[in-house]
Amino acid sequence: MTQDNPKPETLAAKIGVYICHCGGNISDHVDVETVRRRVEKMPGVAVARTNMFMCSDPGQEMIAEDLKSGTVDRVVVASCAPSLHEKTFRSAIQRAGANPFIYEHANIREQVSCVHHGQAATDKATVLVAAAAAKAGQLKPLTPIRVPALRHATVIGAGAAGLSAARDLADSGIPVTLIEKSSFLGGQLARLDRIAPTGDLAADLVRQLVESVLNHRDITVLTDAEVVGFEGYIGNFKLTVRRGQPAVEPATEPRYIPFSGMQPAGTGADKPGDLTVETGAIVLATGFRSYRPRQGEYGFGDFSPVITLPDLIRKMAERHVPGNMLTIDGRQVRAVAMIHCVGSRQIPGIHPEDENGHLNEYCSRVCCTATLNAADRIRQAYPGTRVYELYRDIRTYGRDQEELYEQAGRNGVVFLRFEAENAPEVLPADPGDGFALKVKVTDTLTFGETLEVPADLVVLATGMEPNDVSDLVEMMKLPVGTDRFLLEVHPKLRPVEMPVAGIFVAGTCQAPFDVGEACNAAGAAAVKAAALLGAGQVELDPFVAEVDVDRCRGTGACIEACLNPGALSLVEMQIDGQTVQRARVTPALCLGCGACVAVCPENAIDVCGMTLRQYEAMVDAIVEN
Amino acid sequence: MTTATRSRGNKILVLATESCAYPGADSVGQAHSSYPANVYILRVKAPVLFPDRFYIDCFDKGIAGIVVMSCGEECPYDGAYHALAKRLDRVYQEMKARDIDIRRLRLTAICTVCNRAFLNEVNQMNAVVGELNN
Amino acid sequence: MDDHNDRNFDALVIGGGIAGLQSALDLADQGFTVAVIERDASVGGKMIRLSKVFPTLDCASCITTPKMAAAAHHDRITLLTYCDLISLQRENGGFRAEVIQRPRYVDARKCIGCRQCEYACPVLVPDREQGGFSPTKAIAIPFSNAIPQIAVLDPNHCMLCGRCERVCPTGAVDYFQQPQPFTVTARTAVVTTGFEMTTLADKPQYGRGKIPNLIDALQMERLLAPHGPYNRVLRPSDGKAPDSIAYIQCAGSRDKSMGQSYCSRVCCMYAIKQAMLLSGSLPLADITIYYMDIRAFGKGYEQFFQNAQAMGINFVKAKVAAVEPGPDGAVVLRYEAQDGEGVTTAEHDLVVLSLGLIPAWNPAGVCPLATASDRFIQSRRPKLAPVETAMEGLFAAGAAIGPKDIVDTIAEAGNAAMAAGKYLAALSRQGQETVAAQ
């Protein structure tokens, strides 16, 4: 390439390189001291040091001291993946009074010590550190972009998590718009009856949540509403919300009676059409749906007495027929068999994939306790009905749940345990014995004996699947895990955040949860949004395009290539007494993708903090080291 | 560049997007899978940043293979993937003109959990580089 | 943390483990001032002592240290470590905490964490932070990534030889330091006092802790930790690398005869995690987990369990009835096999007890806070507001209100910060309304 600009700086950068042992995670495979010795001699490197844990306080302090004493003015830390600690080190640098953007990260854990060993690992680590140092030598201090943030949040989904998050945000003084697709508030919680292990009535919980939301002056509730448009950035999102006719329940789902107060006064029916919601942060609380068994799965669809657990809960809640025996759909039930893990804990090679090639390999978390609760209530209310539970593992993990398990046993629930590869079979009963069905199971609790359990009713403990939010996923560029739930940035470091800044996730759209856990998740998401919006402004990374006005000839090539309309424009300006056109960047709108960089015939535009020249320097370092 | 085209080693450059392929490579590390140590991963916001000549320069400098790991159709920057694919088509023409085997450059999409696809891509490129260097 | 004049904060967080740190950070980020009272000499709680954490196998230090550092450096957070909470009462519409700063015998304002005292000290003491497997000194920084980095002298082992005092470059060693009482007031409080493991000493069926090579899971965490006592997994009795390792699940959980009828919620997953780490460091060893039910219920946990099975870890459904010492340091287990074999014995080189969790703090006599029959703090509305307690303005999160894994603890801590933040906002509104009304 042609290099027609003079050497950028006469004052050479003083680079400090800090290499982390990660307590052995790195140093067991990379000879950290050798890397340090090699790096120390590289051009521009003022010091090279090592530490057991660079992210620890002493590690950070080491960097701060070198900056404060003027020993270094550029920093490279070689440690784990930047997603873990890039932020940590940038803030350490800032605390030391330096500009946080004079920092470059070398990933020698996930991309070296985890995957390579011996001499090769040490050599590759050296090269990556050299490349990082080469880039660091060219880094300039940058100023974060500050944009005002709207003091308003939007919650999508009005189930337990959504209602809870909306109320939390409004209570901390942030106006909220709550958007719900259906005509009702309360989500899946509204379909339940008494909830284990506390015995709370779901209707009471929904009513408390709904009342606190509907009576809140700072919450606007939009039912029958869908998000159809999304634009903007953290602090300044713009959502297009389409309000339609009140949704009609699909006929296949069990009807549930909306509790009083669940339907807000002004439903979408009176003013259908599109409206725009301007908002500073978004909380996704789009919830789950119950797994629908395949035709023929444990006899589902083949035999009418095979129903799902949510079906059973609704049927028992809606029609209580007193008597010695449970009555379902007008038929007395002498024995019920409940099969666990239907649509959950599926294993490749054992369970068939669905039509889209999906398997639900995860545990749905709540079904064991919900099933035990139903079983125990049947035994208590209808002592003439026998109850069998066919399970793989009983997962009564939560507080007071184990006690429910014991109680169900004491109340005469019979437990049979099966292996996944030897699943129970639901068959028509033998003629003459009077039962509707029989369930054949190889029970490992009785040393692998094959038993036949007669049953008038078979209940399938169906798991949770995330609601289909592919439209939002596409619009907002949300990551989805292999389990199809929304995928947080990191389960412990940033558990309620999506990679798009300003979008948070709460409740069962992220993973199966019970009500209390969903409310915890909602609070955790709400507190992050509240902290973000409370300040009135947000800081954005300064990694945006920058025009070199001396080089720009106003060709407009960058504007043509720009992927976010409005981020680049041509403006008129006076240069040497002449009116000329030059490109100008609107930083808050620039995505920093660099589409403009590649097309500029004059090399007059670049992305701050990741310039083309920096990448070229890294390639040179990789080739040379 | 003052130096003439260097003798080509076996170093493979991966341009990995920070929202998909780069965390994907980290996920390979977290799974403790192994791949050739001559693979060097650069974190990029979007590979659409690199002009045609960047690729040619890399080969001239002595890079043996380049795998561009984008987010594919999932790209967070609408239209970037299309622009990138068109650019690489031109780079392939240029490579042919300069007698650089076009198998040395590959465009692929890798997601954050595409461990197997990532390993396939780097292993394949390593095999190509090995074959061409012999 | 150096100056213990009586002070006032918006919020008080009791306990500086991962729950307390997360609550403190989420409160401070909302603009509130927070004091964290920690019994230990460092914040970080149990999590900082772990090796790696399920299901991502991230190293625990890498997740905890940034939160510890962020709290330590936050303008609105004050960390009060090595402090005992004597009393926590409601007073004047807020809370009044009586606290005693325990003596470190090192002046916190002078200590620079240089470790010269530790290097000079001639007294070796079993290192509690390393499961007692390796020694530390009678004066030492608690552990490598402790916050704050202030040395602590152990008066039970110190011989008063004076070497540390002579070598200290800042004159920080003070053999005559006294406990220092002080008062902290706040408008709201969050209890995040966490858990302890049940003790072996009261379990006759497991030899009351006297069987060699029968260790608990937290000790195994140290053996596995990147900066652990031996840098590899060795059997404590003879330093032999074990060929056969077993885990006994529900050792002190789900069993009234052992004192805990409840499920401790994390033991299945930590045992599977340790088994996976062990099969990495000892590829030839046989690893067996004796369990009642595998409770892999969280996000990604079931897949983690399936991976462990695919790696060849043996899962045996059985409740181990008794453990006895065997020949050559072996440990013998007696259990009822499910395959029809009846009562069976098995011999392993090293056996790990997956001990359950009990509350680390009993509020009796300190704070009028109700606990449930399981002795954890009672949650007033477990479904809609798990973090609310029976005391107005007092919230709780993490293992203080029942055994909980890290992921669930962090979410709950965030919710507690939300609840406390809302409570403070409501107090301010009331205050403004009262002023307006006057």
C-alpha cells in the first residue's frame, strides 16, 4: 500500500504489558515468564509484568501505579476473553486518571491456554500480545459519547414477570408502557390454581399484580398490542406498536375465565392502529407456553383420557365435583397415572426431534413440584382415587418443596421411577378390568420389575417452551440459545442483559422459572433499567466513524455505503475560502460497522479505536513474531 | 511496503465478528476443544470495514489463509453481509489475477455457539494451507 | 473503612458475599449510599473460595473479583470488613446497627498489603482458606485476591516474636489493638448473610470427620482450585493421586435424622462439576456419584448433567447408609443397590461428602427477624416478593432465605436492591409530601 502520511507521532507510546496467570488457567499451559521476557524487548513496550490474577485488586493496582508514575501511557492486558474483563481494566485505567481507551486486550485464555498446550501455546500467546501491543501503540484517547436518555421504560409481556417489572420501575419513579399481545393481563400464571408449596391462589397473585399496575399513574397498559417496529439505541429507542382486535383464544387451548380486573378498561378494540412509543430501555418479559405433546406421545391424541397437567389444573379448578373420587369430564377416576418430563429432558437418540429438528434437552424446573401438588391435592380431596407418579428424578429443589414430596408420599401417592431409554407406555386396558387405560413401566425402584398400572386418567407433566418471539429476535437482533430461550450476555456477570445495550430480559422468556423466581428476575432486570435511566443520560462507546476533513474530498462514497441512514451526511463548509462538501458523522447514530471505511477512495474515514491502520499493524505483528 | 512478498508461512488469520464468531471462538475455548495453534483471531465489529486491498496486502505480507467469520444473515448491521460478500467476490478475482489460490480466503458465518462449525472451518483452512505449502 | 465514626447511609447490607456485593452495587448504581458489613477479613463470601462454577465452568475468581473490586472502588459503597453485627434494630423510621470492628492487630490505615510480615513470620498455621490442607502464617493477607489487602494476625498462634513488627515498612502492626464498637444508621437494610456447610462432627454415620480421606466438598473445591494447596488433586492422608473417587449426595440434606429435611439445592450440580473437573485433572480415575435424585433444574444444568454422563462419570442411585475406614487409606461405603443386589459395599481411594447448606447467621438476640422451621430467614411473600421479610424496610436475598445457587442468588440480590430502592423512593416521596403538607 502507499504510505503518504508522515509518522503520526514523534512521541512514541509507552506501552505497559500485563500478563495474567489466571491462577494456573493460563500459566499451566503458557510459560507466562517467557512471554513476558520476549514482549519486554518489543518496540514501544516500556514494561512487561505478570500477576496471579490481573483482575484482582493488586493486579489492577499494578496498572494504576505504572500509569500514575508515567511509566506507561498505553496498556495491554493479556488474560481471559475480553467479554469478561475488558470493562474491568478500562475502569481501572480510568480510576488511575487516564483515558480508558488507551487499552487493548489480548485473549490468551479462551484462545490460547484453553485450546493449545506447551511451546505452541507460549508462542501463540507471544504473537497475540505482540499484535495487541502493535495496536496499542496507535491508540488515541477517546471521549465516550453522552446522549440524553429518555426517562421511560417499556415492558413487553404482561405475565408475572412483566407486571412485576413494570410496577418496580414505576415505583422507582420511571414512567412505563406495558405492552401485551393478548387482551388479558396475568399471562400463564392466570391459568393456574393453587400454587405449591405456599398454597397461594394464582388468582389472588394475579389480582395483586394487576391492581398495582392498573392503579399506577405512571404505567400505561396497552393490550392487544404488538411491537412491529424497532429503531434507535440505548436511552432513545422508538417502538412502533400495533393495536389490533382483542385476541381470541385458540380453540385448542383450555378456556380460562379471566379474573375480574384482568382486562384493563380501555382495551385495544376502541382504537386499533399503530402508535409510536419513545423509550429509554426495554424489558423483555415475553414468557413461555406449555409444551404440546406430539400426536401419540404417551397416547396423547389417541386416547381422550390422556391430558396435560395444565389441562388437569384447569379442569379441577373450574369444576369441583365433591365425592370420594376425582371426576374429570364427567367420568369418575379410580386411578390416575402422572408421567413426568414430557417435553423436557429430551435426549438425542432417545426422543424424536420435532418437525423443526428441536429437542428440549433442558429441565423445565417447575413440573415436579406442580405435579406433586396436583397429586397430593387429589389424594387429600378424593381419597378413593389412587395416584401413581412415574418420574425420572424428583426435583423438589426449592424451599418447602421437599416437604411437599414427603407429604405426597405420606398421603399415599405411589412413586415409580423409569429410565429415559425405557419410557412408560400408555396402552388400552385389558378388556374386562373396567379401566380406560393401563400404563406399562419398568420401575427401577423395585429392581427393574415391569409393572402395569391401571388408570382412568393419564396426566402428562408437560414442560415449558419459550413463546415464539422470532419477530422481536429479528427486529432487535436478540441472541437465542440452543434451547430457544433468549440468551443473556453471561449468566453470572450480566444475567439480565441482552448484547444490545438498553435491552433487558426477565422471567420465563430466558429460562423456566416458578413465580417467585420470575419475580426475582423481573426485579433484577428492573433495577438495571432503573439505574440506567435514573442518571438521565447514557454513555456510549466512542467506537464510531471519524472523518479526516483534510483528506475528505466529498465524494459521498461513504454515505452510499453507510448502513444506518442519517449517520453520515455531506455538509457544506468553507476551506481555504472555497465552499466544499465534506462528510460528517452523527456519532449517536453511527453503528461503528466500518462499511464507510472500506469504500473511501481517500482513506479519509475510519472507526475510532479500531482503525484500518491498527488492524494492519496487528497483521504485521502476527507475521513478524 | 518496502519488503517484497515474503515466503509464506502457515499463519491463518481469522476475522471474527465481536457479536458472533469471536464469542463463538471463546466458546470453543471454554469447551477445551483443540485446533491448530497457527490460527490467529482478530476481533472486528464487522468485516465490511476491510477494503479489497487489505486481503491482498495480508497475502503479500505472508499470511497463508484468511477465514472471514461473519454473523451471516444474522448480522447486526443490515446490509453489511451483502456488501461484504460482493467485496470478497472482487477479491477472489484479484487473487486469481495474482495467482493466489482462492481457497486461501473463505467467507463463512459462525454463531456464538457454533463450536463444531468453527472447528471445521479452521481445520479445513489448515488442511488447505498445508496442502498448498507442500 | 478506616474511620469508624458513627455514620449514616441510605442502605445497609449485612454480608459481603456475592449476594451482598450484587445488592450493594445495584443500590449504589441507583444513586444510594451503601455500607456493607462483613464478618470476614475480606469480602467475596463463599464464591471467592470456589474453583470453577457450573454450568459454564468459568473460574469463580474471574466472576467474583470484578464485583469485589467494583464494590471496593464505588464512590457510594463503604466496605466494613472483619466486623461483627451486635444489634440491628428499627429506630426513628430506619435502622440502627451496633457493630464491633474486630482487631486485626494491623492498622488498616497503614497496611499497604506488601506481605513482608507474612514472609517474616516464623509460625505456620493450617490455612483455613485452603481447606486446612496447606499452611499459612500467623500473620497474613487472608488470600491472594482478598479485598481489602490488609494483613490479619491470628492471636491464637502468634508467639509475639516481634519479627512482623520490625519488618513492616509502615509500622502497621499493633499488638495492642482493641475491638472497636461503632454505630451505623440507615433507612433500609438488606440481609445477605449466606450459608455454611453442615458439619461432619455431628454425623456418626460418616465417622464424625475422623475417617481419613473422607473430605467435604468445600475442601475438594480447594484441591481443584487453580491456586489450591497442592496445585493438583492428591489424597490428604498419603499424598497419593486417587484412582477411584466417590461422591455421597444428600450428606446432610433431605434427611431429618441428619438435621436437615430440606434439599440443599446446589449439591447435585457442584458434585457433577467437581467430577467433571476431576476427570480433567485425573483422566484415568473412576468417579462415581451416589445420589437419590439428580436435581439439575437450572438453565443449562440438565445438559451439563448429560455431558457428565457422556464423559463416563458413573451415577449410582443409592442412599449411602454408612462410611467406614478401609485398608490402605481406602474408604468403604455401605449402600443399598437398586439393581437387586441388596446391601452392597464399595471401596474408593477418596470420598467426598456433598454436605448440605445451613444458614450462616441466626438473627436471635441481634434482630427481631423471624426464621422458619428450616432456620433460614422467613420470606413474607415467597411468590410475589421473595425478598420481603416480616420487618418493615428489611429485605433479604441469597442463601440467607434458603439454599440457592449463584445464578439464582444474583437475580434475587438484584431484586432485593430493587425492593430496597423502591422503599427508599417511597420514603422520599412521603417526606416530600409531609413537607408540602406543612
